[in-house]
Amino acid sequence: MPSPSVPYQKELKDASPELQIPFHRAVVGEEEAQAVSEVIRSGWLTMGPKTFEFEKEFAKYVGAQDAIAVSTGTAALHLSLEAAGVQAGDEVLLPTTTFTATAEAVTYVGARPVLVDIDPVTMNMDVEDAARRITAKTKAIIPVHLGGQPCHMDEVHALAGAHHLRVIEDAAHALPSEYKGKRVGQISEFTCFSFYATKTLTTGEGGMITTDNLGAADRMRLMRLHGIERDAWKRYRGDGSWFYEVLEAGFKYNLTDFQSAIGLVQLAKCDAMRQARERIAHQYSDAFSSCEELLTPTVLPDRVTSWHLYILRLRLDRLNVDRNGFIEALHRRGVMCSVHFIPLHLQPYYRRAYGYRVGDFENAEKEYHSCLSLPIYPGMTEMEINQVISAVLNTAAESRAVRAVAAHVNPSA
Ligand SMILES: Cc1ncc(COP(=O)(O)O)c(C=O)c1O
């Protein structure tokens, strides 16, 4: 990338520094409020007709055979692992750069999360490293589409096919995303979505599993509601019967109708919201790509990302601040950031339980120390976007300028 001096940065004023730009602001409004109040007035609040409609519309939207609504993305992962028959003593491959829920769900079924390094371009699981960690106990692989960019799914499926592994996609960030013209949700046996408050479609809390395995879908429907063969809606409506049978010791993982009503409204806006995030991402990348202290995200040509996250990476060798210092400088300029993610192998629990150590995953650690996530959501105003851009460019310029002065004062530095 050219631009050794980036002179224009010196002229940038910090745009409206009085604005405080949160890392995330949910895009919910009057339509969602209206949908929720209709459910409240209907007299049926928990899982019922709205949830079944949401499942149908969601499956249609991502092109899946079936969709099962659940209370969280974590529950989606748990039910998928259970339906896939993963059990105590098994091993499951997943990237170290993910949220703890991906690995935690593996522990719910008594299996062992086996962490894998990442590919430095996409920051997704390095499939070759995953291959090296396969043992006779490996039963499943969970590719995580970090920030929305799909993993190398052909390679994941080739590896899974060769070793009889079940594929459970963690698509908490990937609605809507595409891999080689296919929407995430129709590519693997199980795909797990999250509708947590910060996600690209939110119901406050919530999740969905899509699957092409209709037997597994039945199992997950059974297990999401106590292992009872007929859900309450069917029992309580006029033509229902009070009788039910408990077939398994299941879980309480159902989604409510008022959450599903929000989900249906959000689903209808999903494409427009992605376009809005993409426009912001392009504005950021256009502004940052000529700044040699920064590395903008690479979206591979055969993929569409949801742009759930805009992960900026710092060329630390060209800056005199570390990532934390850079984030503090952005905070001073009114821009709140986040970091996705602290690799799991650095977390106390995974170190204690599985013996992971600092230095175990070279790429994940390197990217972790240089990455930060900028605000990116449809409700951002032009003023806010411009403030983020000038805050980032000014912070980069300021950090670089100090380095030049230091070199001048001490030529050997
Ligand atoms: C990568 C990833 N997987 C799984 C989850 C879990 O989703 P939920 O919070 O809906 O349980 C999250 C949530 O933040 C996530 O970021």
C-alpha cells in the first residue's frame, strides 16, 4: 500500500469530538414495538404461532430445509452437538479466536474443545492446522465465520468427509453471508445463528439452527422443550389435548412469540441492514487503505460478508502505541471499540482445564494483539462515520509522528 507520509491526515480535524459513538446501537423501532404489542394483545406470549412463522420465514430466507428457533445461539450450538451425537470423551475442533460460547457448548455434552489456530487473512479457522489436530476421538468441527466472512467451507467439508466429522457452523456473525453463491445456513448439516442484542438480526436474546437433516430437526425440536413430544401451544389451543409424554430429559431452550415477532420484522430488513453496514465498511476501507499503519479487512472474492464486524488491524511495527493505547486514543476521541476476540487459549478457564499456554497459537496471538473492531451499524449517521474515520486516521498519524520525532532525537533508535 503506497502513501509513505499520508500528509492529508495532518489537516484532518477531529470531527465533532463531542459526539460519543457507542460500539453498538440496536436498530429496532416502531415496527418492532408494534409487532410485540400485537403479541401481548393476542394473549399468547411464549412459543406459538409467531415462532413457527419465524422459523418458516427464516428457513426460506437462508435457503435451508428446516429451521428451529431457540433461546440463544449457545443453545443452538448445544442442541446441534447433542443431535449430532457428540458425547463425553469426544473431541471437537474449533478456532481459538472465537467467543467462549463456541467451546462452552462442547463442554455441555461432556466433549473436549480442541482449539485450532487461525488463517491470518480472514482470521477464521486454519483448516490445515485443524487437520493436524485430528485424533481417533475427533467427532465434529465447528467453523466460526468471524465477523461474518464465511470460512473456507470446501476445505472444511473435505476434511470432515475424510474423517467422518459432523460439521456444525457457528454462524452467530453470519446473517446474511454467502459462500460461493450459497447463503450461510444451507451449506452444512447444522448452522447456528445468534440473535443476541448486538447481532445483525436481534430479538434481544435468541437463536436459530438450520439443518438439512430432518431427523436431527425433530430431535432438536423435542430437546428444546423438556423432551416433551408436543409443545404447550398445541396442548392449550382449542382443539388440543391436555395429555403429553416426556420422552427425554431435554432443555428449556424455546424462543418466545414476542421475540419471534421482533425477529420477523428484523428479517424483512435484513438485506437493507447488510447494505447499510457494507456502505459504512467501504467508507472505512476507502479512507484507511492508503494509511500504511493500518490493515483493512480482506473479503475474499467468492464470499459475501454480513459485515457484523469491521475488524481493523494495526501495523504495530509502524506505530509507537500498542493496540490498547490505540483504543484508548480512540475513546478519547469519542469512539468506542471492541476486540474480537481474546483467544480462548489465553483465558484462565481453558488454560486451567486443558493446559493451553501463551504461545500455543502464533497467528491467533499476533492478530489478537493488533486487532480492534470499529462501530458499524445501520443507524450510524454520516457525522458519526466521519468522526470514526478522522479519529482513526488522526490516532495513526499522531502515533507515527511521535516515532519520527524519537528517531530524529536519537538517530540510532
Ligand atoms: C462467535 C459466537 N458464537 C456464539 C455466540 C453465542 O450466542 P448467544 O449469545 O446468542 O448465546 C456468540 C455470541 O456473542 C458469538 O459471538
